[in-house]
Amino acid sequence: MRKKVFCVALALLMCLMVTMPAFADSKPEAPPVRALINASFGLKHISGSTYKMWAVISNPEEVSVYAVLTLYDASYNPVESIYKTSSNPTIYLSKNVNLSSGTYHLRLSYTAEGATYSYERTYNI
């Protein structure tokens, strides 16, 4: 009789050892929250050789955003750059630059909630 009780107790113990780790972390992991952010940017002619590089970032969830707007020449040498860190619902970046004729690349990069996004446009002046 003792052997049967011992075997049953041992079998129950083994079953508990197998099933208990599954119950240890009963809360499922929540998927990472991705911020809902929209951005627009461009290069606008003001007058003569003056142009405005600009970006508007819509941040309705008001997460912290680090944004960089950089203008490059045709060889990707930086001409001008502006940056801003903000959690405002709308983030504005703009700067006037004097440009001669040629090809330019305007790149907007921003980081929010641990993810980085980058967009680029090419302009011929």
C-alpha cells in the first residue's frame, strides 16, 4: 500500500512540475505600442536664391519625438540641418537657406517609441 501511495504522489509531483511553469506567467505580453505619427516636409521657394526647408509632424498621442531635417547637396554632403525634441501634438521645423542651382536631397528622420523612420525627397534647383 505504501508503494502505491508513493507512486501516486510521485506521479502527481511530476505532473505539477510539468504544468506549473505554464501558469507562472499567466499574463500575456502586450504588443508594443506604435505611435500614430504623420509627417510632411518639403523645400519651398521664397524669393531669389532663398528657400525654406520645413517639416510638420502630427503627434496626436503626444509621445516624445526626436526629429531631424537635413538638406544635402548632390553628393550627400550636409548643407543645413535642424532638429527638435518635443511631445507636442504638432511639431514644426523650418529654416531658410540660400541655395545655388543644382540637385539637393531633403531628408526627414524621426524617432518615436523606440522606432526610427526616415523619408527623403530630391529637388533640382
